[in-house]
Amino acid sequence: MTDPKRLVEGDDLGAELLASARADGPSRHARERAAMMLGVGVGIAAVTAGGTASAGVGAGAGAGAGAGAGAGAGAGAVAAKAAGIGIFAKVAVGAAVFVAVGGGVVVATKSSPRAPVVVAATTSTSTTTTTNTPAKAAVTIEPAATAPVETAPVAAAPVETAPVATVTARAVTGSPAKGAVAATSKEKEKSSELSRELRSLDAVRGAVDRGDGAGALVELDRHRRQFPNGALQNEANVLEVEALLKKGDEARAKQLARRLLDRDPSGPQAKRLKTIVGDTP
Amino acid sequence: MTSAALPDVRAAVQVIPATDADRLRAMFSAHFDFIWRSLRRFGLPEDRADDAAQQVFFIASRKLDVIEDGSERSFLFGTAMRVASDIRRSAPYRREIAHADVGIDLEGGLRPDDLVEQRRARQLLDNVLDSMDLELRTVFVLFELEEMTTNEISSLLSIPHGTVASRLRRARDEFQSKIEKIRRGARGGGSR
């Protein structure tokens, strides 16, 4: 049995309303934050709404961000392949990114050739999950049909749009993808600011991961002075809880966790914070 | 609470094997946008969809061992449905909605020229979808907006193809009926 013709293909009001949802898609910022909170280092290629063009970005070596305000509702086809430190994917919504993070917040990976794989656990029994995964030598690339890309040896230099700049990877280079969505200067600026903030929090995370709670708190203090109105304040707060725990100050850690929970009882970190305060059965 | 009563959260740290981490990355890259869109189309506003999408993947990160290879999308989608439902039922969310400017009602007589405006069209679509039964809405959204085939939907939702076809038929009828009401209201030039 064949499927009926989709209503969106019509020319009536229903089609118009349905078409309005074609622009649905997470903002780049939302994706970055989620990747960071999950601890997934991701390089994502941008594809236009029709899914026909792409711009490559490899983790740690990405070319410019595919900004792409437009989203592709129907372009759900995603050809993503994890590659240690990066994923090259065709996604419906333009975006390019970055991050390697973890511990529920941000992770430090600065000098390691190994990609950190740190996942923020939210179960009632766990707090932070950390492990290392060997970074693969190259980002797996699935060239878009209209935009062949080629790999090249790379540069491990930091890239603004790719905060995980330290990972050994190969750059995705080549001629600009046809139809690739260019980031607007405003978006680039925002991304750069976020990248700097992420890197700043990396230092805090690094200290936490080393078990240096006191050092992490010092770094956190520096971070907050540098980014008083940062976009990642929630993440910084959760890192503070972790730093206090590492320092052995569980009472203050719990106090802070409780305060954060009161402020946002259903936020993405809520379960984790509940674990810390001991509210989870 | 005394410190003795505090749970040893540090002892609860667990290491996720590299293969699982790779898998999570792959899941994130392949399905994050789809899950976000699904949450949005289950009626969550954008900021809520941001948080909820994170939540869905957090849950997945804890259940990697029970998610069968090849069923990742299905697991994530089912989780998204539950998360969206939980949020929509939660008291804080209900308060938010109660105080929000919902803007457009289904029969409230939009001026025709308003309908060309994307934002309003999207808001109106939200209202139409919100008024639909969840089972119908799910199939409708997957077919009409995600452009999945009925076979794919059947596989994703683990329900028979005939059920998908039936729900889709009913959903489309319902959708068209609501659209007709809106159109009548618009023609009537009702105020808004």
C-alpha cells in the first residue's frame, strides 16, 4: 500500500501551517550546550534545509561553522558517524561544532591526544562519568553529494568554532560546500564568546578531574570574574558543587546543590543534583 | 543532615566504556535534531525543548546497555514522548502556560493576512497539534513533518502498519477539520 501524498505538498492553509514547522530545529547554542552536558565531542556538518549541501567541520579542526538558522524539518536524514573525537554528519539543521566535555559540565582535554569521553550521569547513583577514548586519527567523512570534501593532515590549533581544539584530528578542508550556510558575524561572535567560556570552564573541569578541588574553586573564581554574565552559569554552578566535593566539603556541596535545585527543580542537572543532596531514592 | 548521613556520591562515579561513549556520540549526532523537533512538536516551547532534549540523551546515556543496536532512534523517540508528557503535566509547566500569551485560538477568526506570517502560522500549528490526541498527533507529525513513511513509523513505534495507517487517516481527517474551522473563522474576519 502506498502512502498518501503529504498535506504539506498542497497549497491550502493546512499546507501553509505545516510548512511553518519546517524551520523547527534546535539552535546552535542549544546543541552546543547539550553536547557539552553530555560530554560528546561533536563536529557537525551543516546542511541546508533540503539536505543537499554541507560544510564540513571536524572536531578540533573544523572549518567555519555552518550557522544555519534554517532548519530542515523533513531533512531528517542524518548520516553521522562517530569518530572518536569528532563526528561528521549531515544534519537537518545547520550547525557546526565542537566540544568535548564532561562530568556533567565541561571537560578539559587540552593536551591529550585522546579524546575525552565524559558523560554526565544523572542516575540516582552516579554523579560524573569519565573515561578516555582513543581519538581516531581521522574524522570520518561522508561527503555530501553536492559538496565533496577532502581530508588533509591537520593542525591541532585551536579553532574558535571548535573549542575542543586540542584533539588530534584531521581538518576537513576543500572548497566551500555548495550551498553551505555561512555563519553570520553575530553568530560567529556569539560562538567565539561561548568557545572562550567553554575553554575557561575547561580549566575548572581539569582541576576537578585531577581531584584538585581547591584549585578548581580558584579557577572557578577566575572564570566568574571573566564571565560575570556568561551563558554557562548553570554549568559553572554544578562544577562548583563538584569542586566542593573534591575538596571534601560535602556539607557546602550539598547546600549549594540544594539551592540550585530549588532554583531549577526540573532542569537537566536536577537528577544529578538530587543524587548529591541525597534526595533520590 | 549530618555528614555521616550523606551519600558517598564520589563512589558512584562510573566509567563508561569507550565503545559506549562512541555510541552515545553517534546517537547524539544522528538523532539530536530529530529528538528536539519531536519534543517541539509534542508541544514544548523551544526553551523547554532544549532542556528536554538534554534530558532524553542523559537517560539514554544511562541505558546504553539495554538499547539494542539499531533501535536507538526508537528508544530516544519513546523517551522523548515520555519526557514531553511529564513536562507538560508538571505544575511549573502548567503555570507557565497559564500565564503565557497563547495568542491564537483555533476558531478565533484570524485575519487572512495574518496567516502569511510564519511565526503566527507556527503558533497556530502548535495549537492545532495540541488539540489532537497524542497517538494521532505522533503519527501525523512523523508522517507529515518528519516525512517518514508509514513503514518507518510502524518500525519506530513498534506498532502494526495497519494501526499506523489508521491513525494517520484519522489524524489527517481531524487536522483538516480543524483547519476548516480556522479557515471559516478567517473568512468571517473575526477579531484577534
